[in-house]
Amino acid sequence: MKLEKITAKAGRRYHDACGAAHGLDLIGERWALLVIRELMMGPRRFGDLKKDLHGLSANVLTQRLEGLEASGVLRRRKLPPPASVQVYELTDWGYEIKPVFMVLGRWAARSPLHDPTLPISAVSIMQSFETMFDPALTGDAAMTLGFVFGDEPFVVRIADGALTTARGIDEGAQVVLTTQPPLVAACVYGKVPPAAFETEGLMTITGDRGVFDCFVGFFNLPEKAAV
């Protein structure tokens, strides 16, 4: 049984009936949660996962993928021709952890030690939008924005006070930013004017720039916790 891979390391389990303790038995290994994060927006190849998880070795990534597969959090499958490559994807149950990520992310953003200038992946910046979006600031705003990071396109939609993200291109996007995730984070959360990156050739904006300016106003980092 695949489950034997999990139970074999008995010394690393918490031996506690608490659901949270068992959850940590399943996903508490270093890097496991970030592997799950990178699969939140659909299947990924091994190489794509390694590229976006800075500092993670191929051996450790293999171990985490095997452990998460054994626990039922993710599965492997082969894409049909002409792709014919192996990908990893979350199971339906695996996707159910998403609200935990959002609560954890917002809670951790209040830490005085949180450094928002560190590297951030494309999936992570998209997930951060869902986490930090403040619907109270949108009114009746409706917009569609495109973000292109290298060869990875994403779309963000806001309508009826809700924000959704997805992979892919929306030809109806009112504005499209071609850049890198950390620079978008600097604009949205650090309120750095896009022009600061455009003049250096690090960002290209096509379409209605005012839409992105409005979009930035829907996000604010929470106040730091008093420690």
C-alpha cells in the first residue's frame, strides 16, 4: 500500500488524535505546503515546480511529491498526445486546503518579520490577490486584467465584489502587464508606480493603464501585529 510510505516514519509523526496534528503529519514536512501551493492553479510538470520553488533540490522535491501522492493530496498523470508528459495535480480533497492557505497567508502577513521583497512565484502572486483582496473597496467595479510572466499567462477578474484568478489568456482583458511576479507585488503591495519599472524595460503595460491603477487600490497589507 502507498500509505505505508507515510506510516513508515513513525518517529516523525505526532501521535496525536487532534485533526490539526494529523494534518501536519500529512503536509508538515518542509516544502510540502509550497508544493501544494504551486499546484493550486492546475497541473504542473516536475521541472516547472522546481523552477518556481527556489532553493528546493530535485531529490527533496521528489520526496515531497511521493509523500503527498501517498497521502492522497496529489496524483500523477500523463497528458494526452501531443504533449505526452507527466504532470502532478491536486486531488479534489487536496484542493480543499485552499482556505487554509488564505488564512495562513493573511495571518503571516501581519508578522513584523515578514519580508514582502523576497522572491515570489507566479502562482503565489495570483493566490495573494485572492487572499488580500478587499471587496469593501471595489464598489461596483468590474474589470479583467492579464498578467504575463515569461511564457505563463494569467487572468484576474473582478465582478460583483468577488475576485477570481485563472491560467490562460482572456482576449477581453482591459489591461495586460508583461513582467515578473516580484515587480507586480511591488506595485500592488508596495505601491511602487509602474513607470519605475517601465523606464528600465522591466515591465510593459498594454491597454487601459487606469484599470491597473484602480486594481492596485483594492489591496492593502494588514497592520503588523504588536509583538
